[in-house]
Amino acid sequence: MFHTLTIIALLVANVCGGIIGSLPLPAQPIFGGTDAKEGAAPYQVSLQHIGQHFCGGSIIADRWILTTRLCIENTIPCCISVLVGTNDKQSGGSRYDVDRILPYGSWNASIEKNDIALVRLSTPLKISERVKIIKYSTAAFIPDNATLTVTGWGQVDAVKFTNQLQTLDLQHVALDRCRAIYVKEGARNSTLVSEANLCTATRRKSQALCSDDAGSPVIWKGEQVAIVSRLLKQACTPEIPHIHTRVSFYHDWIQKTIANNSD
């Protein structure tokens, strides 16, 4: 099934005016989570190629989706759609076309510390009980060990997939402690942990986020504080912290980008 979808997506990319540099791999999201209750995350969206989920995102305005830059790095607007208002990535909800993709910085800039992007919808969303805007936080400080919540689609264990939105509670890992853990583990990307990042840990070894959970929102006290990033391969390893994009670090850029593209 995946091979067929991939071929179709490549053909559509040609029609849109250019080959997508690298199509997203099949999602390998939250391990050890639970099915989210209906309507529990009305801000969560699914970014899709030809009906195939490849990344998450969040609704931060009626035409604006927040996600990671790596999710859309080699993608053009005509080739993706946004599914909203459903916990099932294969059915229900409403689908919206995309007319603009806006990554942080230039396309050629380093993405090691700037894994964030905005996607503009062709038409405004119809806000409802199942489709809501999430407030993105300006708070730079989050207590160490605070409980954060993430949602996303895909695998529920090493072999089983699900179409149902999953939810998982995480623990915040303060930046200094996160850096120290990466140094101790000898991880080569320890220097990438900066003020632009937010680290989390799962509560059990059977739980983990994986690379294609990218773009999904990390929530604290009802506000989005981070975006799940797929930049680091260690994200699939529960023994060391997951590293996300901290929303407050890019707050001014988000506001300025939306204002400059309000036509």
C-alpha cells in the first residue's frame, strides 16, 4: 500500500511543477500512548500527501498551521493538504488546501536550531467544537519535571499501527539537565541543545516519540509550548530526552510572519 501511495505522490509532485526532494516516510509516532478522547485536541491537524499522513501540526490562527521546517522542507503547497476536526487520520473531519509554506529563515539556511515553519491555508478554517485555535505560549520558563502532553498519529507499539490519535504525558527536562544527559551519553548533537529547544522525557521505557511525530504540539497548561521535532534520530530512543522546538523562542517570528502574509 505504501509503495502505491509513494508512486502516486511522485506523479502528483511532477504535475505540481517539481519533484518533491524526499517524500516523508510512513509515520512512526507515539509508542505507549493511549487513544485520545474525541475532541480532546481540536487544534491538532494532520499534514497529508494524497491522503497519507506524514506530519502533525497545530492550528494557531484561522488560516495558519504551525509545524516543523523539516516536515515541509522539500514540499510545495499544491502537493499537501491539511486534515482537521477528526481523531481518525483516514476518515472524518474537513480537508483544506495549502497556498503558502513559510519556513524559518531562507530555504538554504541551517535548520539545526530553526526547525519551525508556518503553513497558510487557502481559505479560513470553520472554527467549531472540533476545530479550535491553540494559544502558543510566550513563557520562556517551564518548571523542571512539569507534566506536558503531546498528541500524534501512528504506531502504538513496535508492530501495531493505528489511525486513532494518540496522547502521551511527558516530563519536562530543564535545558542544563538535558545538555548534561547528552554529554554523558556521548551524543554528538549535545551542542544542538539551545535556548531554542525544549527537552522532555517519557515516564516508562515502553514509551517514546519517533521522528515522524514531527510537527505535533507539546502542551502545558492549555497552551502550546513546543513542536515535536524530527531533527534528532535520538528522538526514537526513550533512554535520553526528546528535543523539541521551543515556541516562545520564535514568538516574534511567528507574529511577524503572519502579519506579513495576511493578504
